[in-house]
Amino acid sequence: MPDGFIHDMYFNFDLPLLLFYLSVSFAVVFCLYVFGVPLVGLFTLRVEVAPTVEPFDDLSSLAEKVRRRFDATAEALQPLGFEYGGVFLLPQLVRNVRLIICVFVNREESVFANTTAIYVSRNNEDWKLHFQYTGFSTQFADGTDISMHNHRLARTFPAPPGEITVVAPWLQHPAELCRAHRAITALLAPAKQKEFVLDTDFQGDVARFVSDGLAKKYAFAQDAGYLVEAGNTVVATVAPDSGNPYQSPGAAAASAVYVATVKGAFLMTWRCLWPFRTWILAGRVCHARRLLADAGFEQTPAS
């Protein structure tokens, strides 16, 4: 190979042209990422109109880390007046994602709490723990619902009227998060009458209570143009006898479902994608810190 060719290759390349091709390549990849990923949700999201929430009794099949988290939450909350309410499977919104919640209730303070474990898999096999978080919720007679969570997840659906959610991911100890929730509730609703609808409207039936709450959120998302009802379909992604420990037995039956609209698919997905998710979370964390400061909450050094 002539020396002149090598010299031209390595020392006389067209830098502006190279930068142009790199810029075009980046723009193409970014557009595929931002506009292509939402199309997955558009064609795969299936949400039951009447969500199936079922008790989950096979706790031995859970990851050890999840069992330890559930036990630690129970140990931390029982001295604060909370009772164990059971473990439940939440509906599958998308394939290969499974949510399991451990519920606690404080009837004296009218507070509903849960620790949620999110499992993901490939083709409904080899389920792995992806994320865990804890949350508290208090409802009031005027329809206000104040919730506090320590997750880093983006909200998928728009918030219904009266729902106030505060996100504090730095408060990982359940007792500290409970103290923060009490402070926020006292700040935002000092004179409002609490209402424990789990008992008044659902006679302590946690599955019905959670299902009703999800159904109301989905119905509001429909009104906001994120979802549209698509008739009856089978929402199960695997057969009930497939050996999947996180498959809801009742989900195999056909039921009325919502599917995502084009608007919903893009807005819901964008909230979960980087960098939009990071920006949204940063804003919510700043808002939470301001509220906690206004409420006079101080985190204990031990936590």
C-alpha cells in the first residue's frame, strides 16, 4: 500500500464531513429511541377495566431480598400501630412485568401502607427483582388523597383530581417515611376529616379496595385521552399451569380492557425514558423537600 494513501487516510480526512455523519447518526438513533419506543406500548399495553387483584400466598417463591424487605417493613410499622393486611398480585400492564404488594393498615390513623416489589423477566421465565419501594396513603371525606412514596419511578397515568403524591426517595426506612407522611398530611390537610374507605366502603377487603382504586385511575386516564376501551380480550400472557410463580390464576379469563391511545402511548412512555424521567424526578424531589421543610420535618441521623 503506498505511503501517500496511508497519509491521506489518517491525516487528511474531512473533519466537517465526519461530524456531519456523526450528527445525523445521533439524530436518527435519538428519534428511534424517542418515537419508536412508545409504539411498543401502543401495541402491547392492556389494562383491565375491572383490575384483577388477587391474594398471593406462595411467599416462599419470592426472592429472599423481597421477603426480608416485607419482614423489615412489618417490624418497623407494627410499633407505629399498623397491622399486616396480606400480600397481593397487581394486574400486569405490560408483558414480563409483575408487581407484588405487601399491605399494612393503621385504622386508628386511617392510613394505608404498602411495600411493592417489581419483578421483570424475559418471556415470563427467570423472574428477577427489579425494584422495591414503600408508600403511605391517607384519604379524606372531601375526596382528597395524600400519598407519600420513596420510589424513583415516573407516574404512568395522569393524577386524578384530589390526589396529591409526594416522592421522597432518600427516605428508605419505613418508619422515617411514615413520620414524613404524617408531617405532610398535617401540613396539607390540617382540618380535613379522614375517611378509611377500606373499612367503610369495602368492609376490610383489601383486594377490592386496591382494584377499585386502580379502576378509578384508569377511568380518569381514559377521560384524559390516554386510554380507550377495546372490548373483551384475554389479558393473561402465559398459561396458568406454566409454572410461572407470579402468574395471576384469574387473569386467564377474557375481560374488558383498555388499550393505549397514540397520545397516551407517547406521553406515558416519555415519562419513563431518560432523560425526561430524570428531569421529572428531580422536580418532584425538590417539591418534596420544600414541603417537608415547610412541615418542619427533620430526618433523624440514624436513618
